[in-house]
Amino acid sequence: GRTAVVIAHRLSTIRAADVILDPSDPDVLYAATHQRERRAYNFVGGGPGSGIWKSTDGGETWTRLSKGLPTSDMGRIGLDVARARPGTVYAVTEGSEQGVYRTDDGGASWRKASDIASIPWFFGEIRVDPTDPERVYHLGVQLQVSTDGGGTWQVTAREVHADQHAMWINPENPAHLILGN
């Protein structure tokens, strides 16, 4: 009936927003789902379908991670794993409990590092220096960097165009950054 159509429609608005691989174990994957609908007559930026998931079998099965993460509906979530310490994963979330969240135990528990967030449907990206798990970049209207694991942030790259959408950090030389804006 009508209820089934509404549920099916609601589920059809859930997409994977980010998928990252644990560099120390290719069977470990983290994924962020985003429940979103944008139409001329409606905008839903988040919902119960938004969340962070983990697979330990190469993506065959997934477990939703929740301990320490927002309990309210989240929107878009950006993820990155620290190559230098793969148990450390960062997430930037939107919603009423928006901010940067961090786990140091592979997702078993999370803690909020700061309230920083950006316009999530355009940005929502976070990147970790491949050699320093405490150096984290947040992409938004401006590029911001934290050297204390997401606790405090400062604007960097002031002279580049606004709207940072993508970033690559050279694993051989982390001072070499490529920005997509």
C-alpha cells in the first residue's frame, strides 16, 4: 500500500557518500551513507539513513557504528583513515550535533573533537596527513588544518580559489598538496 511506497521512496534517497579502505588491511572498509533528497519542491539534507558503517570482510557485510556518534539525524558525512595509525578514523558530520568526530579504536567508540563543519552537500570532506595522524584537513569554503587531532583549526591556503571540494596529499611528501576547487 501507500506505506510501502513511502518507505521505498525514503530508502531510495540513501546513498554512499564516502568509502575508505584501511591501508593496513584491505578487508577493512568504512563507509558513510547519506540520506538526501533535493527537488524543486523539497529538500531533505539528512535522516536516519545517514550513518557510518564498517566491514571487516571486504564489503560482504556491514555493521553500523554508533557509540559516541550523534544520536540525532545526520546528513552528509566525510571520512578518512590515518595511514600512519589505521585505527584512527576521522568523520565530519552535519546536523544538530555537527562536527569532527574521531575514533582511535577502529570505530568501536567515537568522540567529538570539535564543532567545525561546512556546507555539507558541497563539501563534507576531511583528509588526514599520511605520516601524522594528528594533522587533519577540513575542506570547505576555505581549507582548514588542525595539528592537534581535530581539536583546533586554522585557515590555510588563503590565496587559492574558494570552495575546496577535493584534496590529495602526496604520501611521499605530505607538504605537497593538490586541491580541487
